Amino acid sequence: MYKLFLNKRGSIPITLFVILVFVLFIVALASFMNSDRKLTGSFEGIKMVRDLSSQAEVDYFHEIFLDEKGISGDVRLFRAIEYSKKNKVVNKNCFCEDVCKNYAQFILSAAEESDVDPFLILSLMMQESNCLSTIFRENAMGVMQVSLSSCGKYGLSEDKTICQEQLKNIIPLNIQAGTKILREGYDLYKDGKFFDGCSHLGITYYGWDAALRNYLGWECFKDTIDGNEIPSMDNYVSEINERTELLKRVVSYSEKVLKDKFYFSVSYESPQQI
């Protein structure tokens, strides 16, 4: 009788443990699914995640999260560019057609050479041309709208005709030149430069804000046809900065959602991969 009583009492903790584990599993599952819904609906950028297939999610995780070197810069840029091809980000797209991966590599290379944030370069490129290499306006050419006054510098030919062809047809050279111009603006005006503009803003730009303003110009822009002022051009810096941050959020949130999904899906089947 005494042994039987011990056996019964000993079985109670085991039963409670099993029930507790089951309850915790249900709570964890509900919490995960709820957090996933909140993430995917938190802002416009994250709907990109919904377009990825389950297999693509796993492949993507293997590609960047299990890489011993960490997340690949060109992969992160590629995801942002792919999203921007299909969705406007602060009123701009990146129409890279079927060479988005190349764009990511070109931007990353220019960013590393000039020590500039690659997402800032992408945002600037979208602002200037929607990533279209055929855009030509007022002696500015290509994806970064590099002025023909830059010919003879930044690896560009002194011959204006050849230089024009380079800026139009050699996309990595155009990106490289534009990035160097941006960097020069930073080095010149990082300590501050006053800007009034058409709207009489009366503000002083510093650092990369000054570099962006310098890229476009410090004057009040006027229409070349009727000579009217264009106050909207005063928003140039703020629009690029807003887009830069949104592009980063798109990538960061999508990576987090994909990472969470992958960990959850493989945790019971192949924990050795984690």
C-alpha cells in the first residue's frame, strides 16, 4: 500500500509537466502567429514578405542568415531594389528591369569605395531618375543624373560626346561618379551650410544632409520654360532621407519575419542547422 501511494504521488508531477509543456507550446504558437500578423501589417513595406513562397523563404534564410560572414550587403540591397521596382517608396520607384542584382552590386561597390551608405545612394538614384539610365535633362545624364560638367573627372572622358555615352550606357561608372560627387559634397559642407530655397526655409544643413543639398544645388530652382519657382525642390533632402530609412525598414522587417518563420519551421526537424 505504501509503495502504491508513492507511485501515484510520483506520477502527478510527470502529468503536470506534460500538461505544462503542451500549454506552453500552444501559447508560443499563438504568440508567434499573432506577432507575425502584426509585423506583416505594420507598414506598407512589409507586404513584400507575403509575396515570397515558403521555399524562397528557406532559401533566403540559408543564403544570408547561415552565412558565417553575416548578411550580405548586395543581398540586402537587392531585396530593397526588388521591392522598389514594384512599389513606390516616397513617390519613387527603381525600374531596374531584369538587372536589379547588378544594380545592387554596382551601388555596393561605389559605396565601399567612397565610404557612403549604400541605401542613401539607392534613395538618391531613385530621386534623380527612378533608376532609369536613359533619363536626360539639362545636361545631366543617367541613373545618378551626373552633369556633363563632370566630364574629365571621376573616370569620365574629357570629350563631351564620349562622356555623354559613358554616363548613359555604363551604369556602374555613372553610379561611381555620382557617389564621388556626393562624397565631395560631404567633405566640403559637413560642418554646415545655410540654405534658404524658394520657401525661405532658413536652415543650415550638416553632414550628409549638406552633401545631398549640394548634389542638387543650393539655389531656388525655377522652371526652365516659364521661369516659375519650384518650391517642391526644397524638399529634396527630406524626401531622400525618408526613403532611405523606409528602404532599410523594409529589409530589416522582412529579414526578421523570414528569420522567425525559418527558426520555427526547422526547430523540431533539424536543430543542428540553427
